[in-house]
Amino acid sequence: MNRRRFLGGLAATALCATARAQEGPRLSIQGVAFQAYPLFVSLYGEVASPEVEFESKSYRMLAISGGWRAVVPVSIDARGSHQLRVVSRGQTVAERSLSVKPRDYGMQYLSISPSTLASYDDPQNKADDEAILAAMKGVDDSQLWHGNWELPCQAPESTGFGQRRLYNGWKKGWHKGLDLAGWEGQAITAPADGRVIHKARGIVNGNTLVLSHGLGVFSVYFHMNSFAVGMGQSVSRGQQIGSVGGTGGFAPHLHWETRCFGGPVHPKAFLQLPADWR
Ligand SMILES: [Zn+2]
């Protein structure tokens, strides 16, 4: 083959590949693929109601100007390579392979009274947790927060997020939130703009509040002493939503969770958001 024609052919093929890549939707994934961290997924281009498929679950993407976005949770047990796919009308329109990095969140060995341990398995406690997840089924379509989030209580961290737990040497669990050692009555403030979607008194969780921040992102507050907001109320970052307590039978502290479509993720990921997500 004539060498010049061969090279010309290669250049034409490369141009075609570039043109094709520009026609398809563009996938952007920000955040780190750590266990129990959120992935900030954007898709730019004209695509009909896309969904993200990751770890055998499906997440609806919400419309933004020029595309779509979703905050997808990586599960605490994920490890190794996982394919993230964006699917529209049954067709994969974009995909990427992610390598999930393990995090050593530590291990906690707890000795608690048999009656306290039994209350964890009480049907009422399970119902309390299910009611929280049910409240998270409704998703605010737009991103309600603006800017980085703030800690909801100005207090030192007493128990970190993600610790694996072994109760009385046999019962396994893990810490789905972050504990802040506030004093009884200390103000709890909204870490970001949002809306109150659940308010309850749980037998273990104590006084419970759940905020929706839009796009399937929620924050949860347990053991509160008092509430300062009502169901459905809109709240702004820094606004008081209640006070620290020990309801549910604990020493006073705030147990704070952040969840994406119900999946627990590290709250600190929201204190330093990717630039396009602030
Ligand atoms: Zn806690």
C-alpha cells in the first residue's frame, strides 16, 4: 500500500472517531469512588429520561440545563471494579468502569445491656427505620442546596462515620452516621438549604428529623432534645432546626447522617463538594 494513502486513511479514521464521540452524550463523574462515598454523576447531551445503573441498583437522573445529574451512593461493601452505566430507553448511552477503593473506617467493640440490644431488634425500631426510608422515596427534582455544606453542630466528633461494630461479641452492625458531641440543648442547624420531610419519635433513634436537599440527597438527625421546625418547612443553611439531646436512651450527642436515595454516605463528602455541585 502507498504509505501516504495509508497515513491519510488513518487520519480520516481518527477524525470520524472524534466526530462520533462529540455526537454522543458526555458523562462526567466527580467525587472519589471510596466505599460509602457519593459519586456526582452528570450527563450532557440530548437523552430521554436517563437512569444510572450501579451495583445492581437504578437511580433516576434529574434534568439540569443542558443535561442530567444524579448523586449515586457507593455501598459500604463495594470492592473492586464496578461498571457505572447510564441507560435511556433500555439502551446504554454512556458507561465507565470504576475501581472502588476500600476505606478502613475502624472497628468498635461494644458491650451493651441485653435489653438495649433487644430494642435494636424490636419491630418498632425496624418500623422507625423503614418510615425514614419511605420518606426518602419522594425526591425533590431540583438541587435545593447552594455552596458547600456546614457541620450541623459546632462540637467535636465523638464517633466517626463508617465504623464496623460488634455488639456483645456477636451482633454485627456499622455506624451509618457521624456523632458530634454537643451538649444537651446545644443548637442543631441545617447544614444546607432544604425542606423538612420527616419528623418522628423513634424508640432507639429518639426525636428524629429528616431534611431533603433535592436530587435524592437527604440528611438525618437522631436523639434530638427538641425540634425548631415543622413538617414541610423550608430551611436555609445555618438556620436552627432543633437542639441536641439523648432521646432514645443515649448520652446527649447528635447522630448525623447523609443519604443518597436512601444509601448512607460519608457526611464529610458534602463539606467539600466538586465545584459544579456547590
Ligand atoms: Zn451515631
